Amino acid sequence: MFDDPAAEAAALRWVVGVAVVLVFVAFVGWWRADTRVRRGNVRRNAVARIGEADAERLLAQHGFEVVGRQVTAKWPLWIDGEEVQVHCRADLVVRPRRDRRARYVAEVKTGGAADPRLPATRRQLLEYTLVFEVDGVLLLDMEAREIRQVEFPFFERD
């Protein structure tokens, strides 16, 4: 193709250089895509930890004390007649200082998710009511710095 071997070698070096750059760019793109979910989870977990620390201070200001953090409960679920154990994790379990026998699950939310009318939030709070043996569920809206007690009328706790 080239009459001049030096020109042919220069063209080959140029093609190899472009190929190396393209492979490098493709690798960086793949790596960023592969780690994007993990980076997002790390960021969300950091925000959640800060929110939960703020939530504990807010609860203390309103007369509650924390008795458990990231509390997990296990319960059975039957799928096609087969029992499967599933887990449910609550942000906090708290009790009022004035009634040390009472227990509440406290769910910490930020932003729009702090609305108990949202289906996902409502289902989460309902699951806590069913799974944890508590007297109620508290929904903490950390942006508004509000504590809301959410009750489901068809459950009565003794």
C-alpha cells in the first residue's frame, strides 16, 4: 500500500495508537457504568446515616429514646405452599421516656418519600406494623423535621 516503509510504519503506529485510545475509552466507560450503582448506593447510604443521626436527635428532643438501630425481624411467607423466611429491617425502634413499656418503629425519610400516602411508604409502614411487635409506627420527615405517628385502624395493640 505504501511505497515508503517509514510512512507505512508511521501509519501503523497511528492506527495502533488510535486503537489503544479507543480501548482505553471503552474500558473507562465500562468501568464507570459497572460501578455507577455502587457509587449511588454509597452516596445514598452516607446520606441515610446522616439522616438517622439527625433523626435520633429529633426523637430525643420529643422525649423518645432509641432502643435499637437497623433492627431486623424474620417472618414466614408461603410461596406456592412452601414456607420461605423473609427479613424486614427497621431504621430505629424507640420508646417514649414517659412510658418505657411502649415501643415504636421509627422510619426515617427525606424528601417526597416522607409522605405516608405514597404506596411504597405506606406498604413499608404497614409491614412494620405487622412484623414488629410495637405499639405504633413513627414516620420521620427529616426535611420538615417532623415526627408523624401513622396508625392503621384495623390493628389494635394491647
